[in-house]
Amino acid sequence: MKFGLFGGAKVSVSPSTGTTGGMSGDSLSLPEYLNYVVLAEELGFSNLFVVEHHFTGGGQVSSSLSLLAFIAARTSRIRLGTAVIVLPWHNPVILAEAVATLDFLSGGRFDFGVGKGYRSQEFHGFAIDQTEAPERFEETLTFLRKALGATERFSHKGKYWAFNDVVVEPRSLQAPHPPIWQASNSEASIRHAAREGFNILLDQISPIDQILDRIAIYRDEQKRAKISKPGQVGVTRGMNIVESDEARREMIKRYAFLLNKAGVLKWTGVDGDEGERLYIESDAPLIGRPEQLISPLRRLEQGGADVVLLADMSGSASGLRSFAANVMPTFNASACAVDAA
């Protein structure tokens, strides 16, 4: 099992705190974040997945592909992914060109994480009816798979998009296209990803038993569909290294509050105070002393997780070093290469 990073960066001062730091989800400024990722590569982390969100008002870097292109210039081994590009918001041709360009510039290190989106205020900002998201997602994804793998010009006429005699340039280095990772939560979406040969990204808030059930569904559907090459499973977990039980309790409460504020707890179907309580009482967060993190990670490994993506809301370099020194060797996770599937 490998380990990677999950998150993003800020470029402006927060109006609420007057600083780019703090426990705000994307807590690091862009220069700090770049140094954080470079350090992660040096420590042997295999993957980076960055988020896409818009209209936060907090200076979040919203253009994830631009951010990854910047990071690609400073790194050489760590794989660079999106978690996720929300397909309903994007012009498919322009997105295909940007994806292919990033894959080319990074030397074939790009992992294309895609999803439908879940924040209603973002759909409102784009003036897109959120009920259209599933159809927009499917049309855009179908187009992207064709466009990124096509060697000749073609046309497309769908419900939401139409293009005439297009060809995507440059060609991506990974053929026929960069690996597709689908954010999946429901059984239907997991089985769909398995049948299509996609990798899957699972959330940071569901208890481990629920994550293991979803991995089992994914593997079962791959067998049913006779997929010859097993797909990759990525699982995101909130992570923070603390040295006392009291600090652990307080940090988990802090994570629960921030995840609820960001609307992430809605993924479980329960948000608000009850959602925070369920998260606090669950085994989802990887928060504690290094030795306390090994048992839940071992369960994820034995259940079939291929890479665990760590979301440290504090952006702590010392926490990253501690995890690399005290946890990763237990899983022989010191190499920066992971099967792209």
C-alpha cells in the first residue's frame, strides 16, 4: 500500500483570519504548498491529488490543472492527480487539451480524477442546474475518452455540447489517455467505475467498515465484468500527528467542524451536529500518535486499498516527516512509483 497527499493551496489572505495559515482545509499558501509537495516526494509519498472548488472567497487555488502544471516543474517522480475535476462545469475540448498538455509536461505522471460535483453554491455560481450533473458528467466523460485517444479528427453532437472536426493536441504520453479515477460513493457509481475500467477514489469521512464494503463491491464488479487488470483504489483520510489523547480528541473535533462547514459531511447523508458526532465517534480520522495510525491503516491495506491519501488540514511538515519515518516503513511504502493502472 502506498501513501499520497490530498488537498490544495491558497494564494490570498483569508478575510476571516487575516492570514493564509490556520486550520481551514487548504491552509498553506502557494509557496508553502509547493515546498510541502516537494518534501513529500523526497520522503517517498507516491501520489498527490488536488481538489477543485470555486467561489470560496478564501483565495483557494481553483484551477487544479494549472496548479499541477506548476508543481510538475518542481517534481520528477510523484504522480499528479485531480480529486476531482468536476466535469459538468467544463468545456470538454478545452479540458481535454489541458489534460493532455499536463500529462505531456509531467512526463506521463497525471492521474485524471473526475466527479459530478456536490456543492450547490458552485452549480449556482456557474448557472448550471445541478439536476443536470449526471447527464453532463456522462456526456463529457464519453467525449474525453474518445478525444484523448483519437488520432484523427472527429465531430461530436450531444445534448449539451457540439464540436466539428476537432483533434486534441498535444497527445498525452499515457495511452490511450491518463488513468481515470472516479470519485465514487454509492454502489451504483462504484459498479459503474469498475465496469468501465476506472480506478476509484473513496472519501475521507466514511468509517473503515463502509470503505471496505465499497472496495469489495468494486472488486466484485470487476470480476463480473471480466476486467483483466485490477483497478486502483484510493482512500482519503484526514491525518494529523499529535502526542496526547487530549490533543487527539480536540483535533478530531476540529476536523469534524471544518468538514461540516465545508459541506463534506453531506456525503454520509448526515451533516450538522449529528454528522460531526458520527465523524468524531468513527474510525475515519487518522489522528493520534504514529503508532495509533497503524492498525486502521492495516485494515485498509488488508481490505484492498492501494493508496491512502492524507489530508492534513494543518499542512504540517513535521507531521509529514513523522508519518514517513514512523508509519510508512511498516507498509514498505518508501518508493515513489505506483502502478498507474
